[in-house]
Amino acid sequence: MELKRPTVVATMKDVAEKAGVSTATVSRALMNPEKVSAQTRKRVQIAVQSVGYDPQPLARQVRRNETRNLLVMVPDICDPFFSEMLRGIEETADEQGYLVLIADCAHQHPDKKSFSDLIIARQIDGMLLLGSVLPFAIDKTQQQNLPPMVMANEFVPELELATVHIDNLTAAYEAADYLFKLGHRRIGCISGPADLTLCQYRVQGFIQALRRHGIPAGEHMVYRGDISFQTGAAGLNALISQTNPPTAIFCHSDIIAFGALSQARKIGLSVPNDLSLIGFDDITLANYCDPPLTTVAQPSFQIGREATLLLLQQVRQHQMTNTSLLLDSKLIVRGSTAAPCIKT
């Protein structure tokens, strides 16, 4: 007696591979053909017939008013820290047949309605927030109409959103503690914006490390600015102008650390002989600057991937949760840190 083999159901991914396009392109070609070229539509149609794909589930999605679009709100598209996170988001969304729309919030005023109109009109199925500040204003009567949202990289308990992040307080503590273990006793900190939640946690971790080692945490050793090269340069100038300048500085991002490193060279300080520097994020350039930057590595790609999967779970279940997923960070020691040359 011959046994029947189980029937293999073709998927959208099979169609995408056959046509040589992304799954998001397949979705658009089948449900919104006017949004793709005639040549692409033909390739997709041929691939559908070739693999035996049934597009009916997509039709049901349209009847349920699903757009297969996800909106990602990026605090600053120019910040290279977000590039790996966006890659994790886009690759994961593409695997699941979703298109990613990216909104740069750096110059978006909360009172402008471009984002809120897009959200309220249900032109997206869900949102990923890569920062803690919502770049749009929606009143309480509109909040019930919001699609599912997940916060990636930040953790803001009062927003009650699902989030994927690292423990910024512990990561900052470990960075400062490492400097103490090298022998530094005068340690400065160049922070990002005071209203940024992750910067608040990083300052707390830094101060806890100082207190743990019996060092008074004076505000004069913490310089606050934005996440920029300019803040790094200005912060370094401010800190080394103190009566007892630091022999090491903990920076809240690699971008800030690069600004401090550049300014140190301009004024004749050698890193790490005269001054040790630690950054945060471990962007690609951190391994290729001179000297290579000691920094706290965040799993950026994984944060983007896990946040997207968490968002799609909410989209499919048609409900919002406040699940929190904590990922590990790691201190990467490179050439920008060393023991102080002079006892302090």
C-alpha cells in the first residue's frame, strides 16, 4: 500500500524567492498592483502559478482592513546607532510579508498632524518607537484608535507599552566600575538630554558606581547635552577645565565619545595616556577609530528583530500588551582606556 505524502502548502516567501523580490513586494503586487511596475507584477504572477500559491488569505487581510504596513519612528535617522536596529526590523518584517515605513522624528514638531493622520486613518497596522518621546499629539478620544505599539531601545514604565531594551543603569554602572578598576578616581560623564529616559538611567548607573567606591558625585562632573559630536567636544572642554579634571570620561554614546576624542587631540591630550574614554552603543566605527573605542555594546539588530516579532504578535492578536523583554549588553574593551599615568 502506497502512503500519501503530506501536501506542502506554498507560502508568500516561496513566491518571493521564485520571483526574485521581497515578500513585501509580493504582497503589494497581489493586493495593490498599481503600486508596482508591470514587469514586477508579471514576474510575481508567473511565480504564483509556478509554486502554486493561494493568494486568498491576502484577500481576507484586506477585508479586515490590514495594510501590511509598519511605521518605525526614529529619533534621528542620521544617528548610525539606529542603522543596525533598522536592519533587524526590516529583515524581520520582510520575512513576515510586511512593508516598513520609516519616519525621522528629529525635526518633527508634536503639533504637526502628518503622523497622527496616518495613524488615525489606519494606514498602518502597528508602530515601532525607537525613542521615548512621541512625535505626535493625539487626544484621549483618539487613543482608543491607536494601532499596537512597541518601544525598542527605550523603557518608559509610565507609557505602559511593550518594550525591548537593555538594562541601561547596570550597563553604565559596569562601564564606570571598569574605570575604577583601572585605577581612575576622577571620572567625568558626558550625558545626553536630561529628558531622555535612557540617559537618566545611565547617569544613575554612573553615580551609583561613584558612590560604591566612596567618590562624591558632584554635578560638576556630569555634562549634559544632546547626542552629537558637538556635545562630546563641548563636554570635554567643560570637564577638563575643572580644578581637578577627570582622568577618564564615560560618554553616553559613541557619537559623543568621537566628539570628545577629536577635541582631545585638538588640545593636545593623548587618549588613553592622558585621558581614557568609554562610549556606548558599539557602532561599527568604534572599532576603526584611533584608538579603537572601549564601549558598551548593545545587540542592536536583535533589539530590532525582537521588537518587530513582538509587534506582529500584537497585530495578529488584535491587542496591546506591556510585555518587557530585557536583552544583554556587554562592555567591549579596546584601546581608548588604560590605567592613569599619574596617581590621582
